[in-house]
Amino acid sequence: MNSMMFTRPVYLKEKKDLIREITNLYDAIDFLEEWPERDRDIVHDATLKTCYMAHDGHKPIQVARDAIRSFGKKKGILVKAPAVLPWMIKNSSGSGRVSA
């Protein structure tokens, strides 16, 4: 198991109907680095700093997960795990079987 993986993913709303799954420390850092400059504040800075400290081994990975989850909650973008995951949806194009 990768040491940078979270025990459970965090789901954050990225756009109107797009939910981003944050599964590891790298995903969290990427999400925070992509956050618009005009919307950055002390909460963003503290969360990003916590993630970098976890990356450098100064904090546990779980602390970074808790930080990104708290960030999402404070910004109103934290969502529960989707009820239906993409791999659970049946493909409407056919059964996937090849005709003999």
C-alpha cells in the first residue's frame, strides 16, 4: 500500500455537477494548488501547509486527510460518497459479449 494513500477518499465538489475524489496526498495537494488565487485565504493556506508537512514526513497522512476534509466542509464543497459509483453503472451499449 502506498504510504501517501488516504484510508478513505474525500469527495469534494469541483464544479456544478463534478465531484472530485481525493484518494491520496498528491490529489489533495493538486486540488489545493488548483484553487483560484482570488479565493485563497488562511484556511486554504493552513490546509496546504498541513499537506506539505505530511508529504515531508512531519505530520501523519491522516492529519492531511482530516485537513482537506475540514477545508471542504468550511468551503461548503464536501460531499458524501456518491451513492452510485461510475463502475456500478451498466453500459447501455450491450452486454460486452462477442457473437459467435
